[in-house]
Amino acid sequence: MHAVDLKRGISIGAYGGMVWGLVVLAVSAYLKFFAFDFTILHDIPIFMAGGAGMGLIVGAFMEVLGERLPFEGAVAKGIVLSVAIWLVFFIPGVFLHLIKPDRYTVEIPLHIQGLFLAMVLGMIIGGLWKKGRD
Amino acid sequence: MNGREKAERLGKDRVLTAENIIHALVLIGFAIFMVFVIYGLDSVVPGIHDAFHDFRHSAGFLCH
């Protein structure tokens, strides 16, 4: 059993998440599945903050559960945790869609993009994790 | 294992430090923040949900 150092998990997750936020902005601007409501200048800090929020949660779970997961390598563990946390936030939305289909709309291309980007978040955090260990 | 060894072992494996509790609270805070970002609750913190509209779409969460 290793001593849990949440600070390390949170720090790596937050830094990785900020980078991921910029990746999300770039991919979304390139693929253009929807029209942005705000300007890039407004969205850069917003995407970084949102990315930091997601990354921080993934990083903390990496620290707490990382050694217990039945996968080899930090990148694989990061991807599994990142996708799992993305699903935790995504699935309640599906239930809300079933209750109020007019309010919460399903847009398959965007959800596939989000799932793919969740994997990218896992790769970034896993990569930083591996680098931190070396 | 005598009492002292046991205490040392417990100390080594102890995970509930004051620092970890603070960081766990930070984590809970950010988890709640992400719920605001993704699902709104504008009556609690007005504006956050709208500001993160583009992020929510881009990250693949359900929006309106």
C-alpha cells in the first residue's frame, strides 16, 4: 500500500487538464460540429478552467485508485479513469434527455467527439504521470 | 510484531493526513463546480452554466 499524495494527483491532473482544455478548443474549432456562442478570447480561459476541473478529478482518482486498477501503464489507467469520469457526467444527461427531450438534446457527433477527447485527457494525464515517475 | 513496530507500520500506511483532507475538499469543490458547468443550477451560481456553453458542447456533454 502506498501513501496517498492527493496534492500530486490534483496538480498533475489540473496542469494536464488545462492543456487538454486547449486541445478540446482546437479540435472543436477544427471539426465545427456546432457554432461557438462566444469568441476565442472568451473561450480560452473557459476551456482551460473546464479542462482543469475535469483533469483535477481524473488526477485525484489516478492517485487514489491507480495502483488498484488491473491495467499496465499510467496511460492505460489514465484513459480508463478519464472515460469513466466522463461517463459519470454524461450518463445523468441521458436520463435528463429521457425526462425532458426538448431541454437536453442528444447530438451523436458531439458525444463521439467528447468520448474521444476524454481518451485524449487520459493520455495527457497518463503521460505526465509517467514523466513524473521517471 | 510488537506495539512499536505496529505503530510505525500504521504510520507508514496512514493515508488520512490533514493535507489529504484539505485536498479531498478541493476535489469535492471541483466536482461540484463541474456539476454546475455541465448541468447548470443557475439558481445557485448564476452565469457559470452559460459561460461554459461552448466547453460543454465541445466536451460532448448534453446541452440545450
